[in-house]
Amino acid sequence: MSTLPACPTCSSTYTYEDGDNYVCPECAHEWPKTAAEAVVEERVVRDAFGNELKTGDAITVIKDLKIKGSSSVVKVGTRIRIIRFTDSDHDIDCRIEGIGAMGLKSEFVKKA
């Protein structure tokens, strides 16, 4: 199994070394080896007031949120514990008592 990084352009796993660069044979993209070794920054999720959120934090809903496909509503002030963050448009996965698992946007919550 190759330990070389995948191509950042086309995600091909067939990359190879050529001097001080990596080369992708599928899309002909070349990039320096030092760029592949750069530290990947962790995604920062912030609440409606700019506070940084972390996994396991408690949050509070700041607006009534209608649940799609249901007549239920998540009321203002509902306290929720964050399970994890996602890369989709709803960036918080959580479990709400009485409702179940759901995704929330960070713009509708504040850190409790």
C-alpha cells in the first residue's frame, strides 16, 4: 500500500514522486512535497454570538425551529449537548430529548 498522499485536485491515489514534487498521472497536477506535509487546520465552528464550539459542549437554541416533515417545534431555550460536527450545511449533529437525533445550524444556537 502506498504511503504517498492522494492528489489534491482529483483525489487520485496513483501519485508518484519526481524529485522535490509529487505528480498525479491522471490529471498531471504537480505539487511540492513540503505542501503535502503541511499541518491540516481543524475546522472551527462558532455559535450565533461568535463563541467557539467544541464536541461535548452544551448549547441553547435561540429561535423556535420547525422540524421538517413534522408538526413538532424545537422551542427557544431548549438545552442540547453536541455530539459531533459535520461538514454539511447543518454543521452540528445532536440528540434532543423527546425528538431524537437531528442536525442543527450553528447560527441558531448559543453556547450555554
